[in-house]
Amino acid sequence: MSTEGQDWVYSETVKDHFLNPRNFLMGDESKFDYDACGIVGNPICGDQMKMYIKVDKKSDKIKDIKWKTYGCASAIASTSALSEIAKGKTLDEALEITAEDIDEYLGKLPKHKFHCSILGHDALKDAINNYRKS
């Protein structure tokens, strides 16, 4: 039995988050009342990501989260999964979410696509840091 090409196999969870992305921001950002935005890019693969957060100021929890990306299926699925994981968490809890957590939630990305989970993580971290600076 050949395993050639097996490193391109996506889990059903990855496929679901790619085809049905959660918390994706369609259209104009100005229509979403966000408190902070984080923007990151990866020059290696050309992906770029924007993460928008709305924070409950009393509890310091992420009340809502939206995102946009210019990226591949793995980047879209990773960011969708991250948005689901982070929503409802405090900012400190959200900062503790790792790329490995996202990968595990998705049922593992192909090894050469793991960097896509790091991109979403970095965008969220940037949004939280920008929120705390404001």
C-alpha cells in the first residue's frame, strides 16, 4: 500500500472549517464593532490574516471575534478553529492557546501546513496586545 500523498490528507474537521468557516468577517470591517485588530503576514507562503476582537470590559473576556484571511485551506480552517476556541475566554486564557492546541482541535494539519496554525495564533496575540495598548 502506497502512502504517497498522505501528507496532503485533511481531517474532516479541517474540511468542515474550510468549507464552513466560523466567525469569518464578510464584507466591510467597519460594520463590525470591534475593540482591537491584529494583522500578521507570512512572507514564506504569502498568507495574511486580520483578527478582530470585541472584549467585555467587565470580565476581560472575548465577547466576539471575527477574522479575514488571504490564505490557503489550512489557514482558513486554522483561523476558524481558533476563533471558536478563543470566544468566551479571558484575554490571558486566549493568549495561552497554542498552535498545537489549534492543530489538535482540527485533528492535525498536514505537517507542511502546521505554520498556518501559527499565523492565526499570532494575529490573535497582536489583536490582544493592541487592545491592551489602547
